[in-house]
Amino acid sequence: MNKKVDFQNKIIVVTGGAGFIGHHLVNEILNLQPKQLIVVDDLSTGKIENLNRLKTEYSFIQKEILDIGSDDLPLEIDFIFHLAALVSVPLSFEKSELTHQINESGFIRILELAKEKNVKKVIYASSSAIYGEVEKMPVTEDFPMQPQSPYAVSKQMNEIHARSYFEFYGIQSIGFRFFNVYGDGQDPSSPYSGVISLFTDKMNRSIPISIYGDGEQIRDFVHVNDVVNALIRGALSAVQNDVFNVGSGNPTSINELFSILKEIYGYDKDANYLEKRKGDIQKSLSSISKIRNQLGYEPSIDLFSGLKKLAEGLK
């Protein structure tokens, strides 16, 4: 797959492009020299500083996802990467209507634009949260969906909407069920932050760390560079109207993560254990056989190396 050749002369839109995963994706797309790149973000959680560190060969539109009009975008678009979303499980319980508006109605807006602009493919972020609590691991893409939060419901509905738009209008799309994504650029002060960015921030400041539940929750941590690789591969593949897990395929408990980070950062405090949070899933581990076989995806950064790299970047 010659990604550079395949992306040249392409017009690409990235929603949520100033966010954590988004700005890494924007940077990689710029490296592949597209004809035109348009980044859309309302900056409610994304940061313009993320984009300011990148090259400048892109256009930026600061708008909420539901406010993007046809006139804001070129007449024709090759790819839309849709990452804009409200992604906090706890916040989705407090603001379920807003979660619906941003995540579901916002995604329908993107699909409508794809219909208007003759988009070749929509590449969108789904979530491992749609699986809910599972008895058996790792989870494959054909596992039943049992969402346990308004956020997870919204991601399940996105997959249904994508499938419907393919059947009704021929809109090609490919979705990725992200597991626990980490890497540089996550904002630890944000309510959307993952456990790694929260732990590393507190270890750097030598302040106490709380773990919700008993710490034996299993997670599948995947580096943001691997996620970006999956997104690019999905865009350039012949696959349409399908969804894929994106993870490492390796299980790590929160207690194990805490121990690894203690070693890396020289942190000498014990964790405080608090009551489990509503909507938290006990076990989450991906099977990556499908994405490996169909898209040639292979995780390139193991957890210890990724955490070491993250620590070096924060010094």
C-alpha cells in the first residue's frame, strides 16, 4: 500500500481534528501530501495549540458539528474522518441529551454531507464501550452489543446509521471500535482523559492517585500512532460498510498499569481505592484478528515502550 501516492490529489476533512487522536491523524495526513485538508473542531475539548505545532497546509473551521453547512466545504470530498464526539462515559449520564445531539445527530449530519459531496468513504470512530460487560475475552466484532452508558448507546447507533446510509444511499463507510487509546497530547485536566494521562500527570506532580473499584479491571491499551495507522488503512482499503476493533490485543489490569508507571516515574505512593464508577466495564480486551487479516494492521508499540516514550516526552 503506497499511502503517499494514494493520498495525493485527495480532498480530506477531519472532524475533531484539534483533539487528542485528531491532531495526530491530521499530522499523518499532512505527511501524505493531500491536495486539500480541512480540519473542523469547535474547540470545546480540542485545543488549537495541538494544530499550531503542525504544518500549516490545512484549512481550519471552528464550528459545532451540527452547524457545518454545505457551503463550508468543497464541492467534492474524497474522505471524511469523523472523530468529533462527546466521549466521556460519566458525562454522558449527566448530559444524555447533549450526548445524543453531538454523537448521533452530529454523525447523521456528516452522513448527509457525505451524500451531498459525493464522498468516497466516511471513516468514523466507534468505541469498545458498545460491547458492555462480557463473559469471555477477547471480544470479536460479532459479539452482541450491550451498551451500559448513553455514550455507548450513541456509538452503537452510529454504526446502525452508517449501515442504513450504505443501504439507502450507497454511502461507503468504515468504523473503528477504539479500545483504550493513549499517547502524547492527552489533556489530564479534561474530563475526557484516559487513565494513563491522569496517572502520569499525578505521578509527575507526586500527588495521590485514586483507582475506582478494586483495580482488577482489564483494559486493552493501544498507542495513538497505531490507531492513526488503522484509520489511514481503513480509508485506503477496499472495505466498505464494516467495523473493526482497534486495540493491542493484550490485557492489562489497572493495578498492573499502576505498577508499571510507578517503576517508570519512580513514584513511591500507594493508590487510594474508591467505589466503582457508574458505567465502568470490568473487562475489555480486543480481538484484532479481523483488522489484521483484512487491513494488514499490526500494533507497533507495546505498552511498556509506549509508556516510556510518553514519560520521556513529558520531561
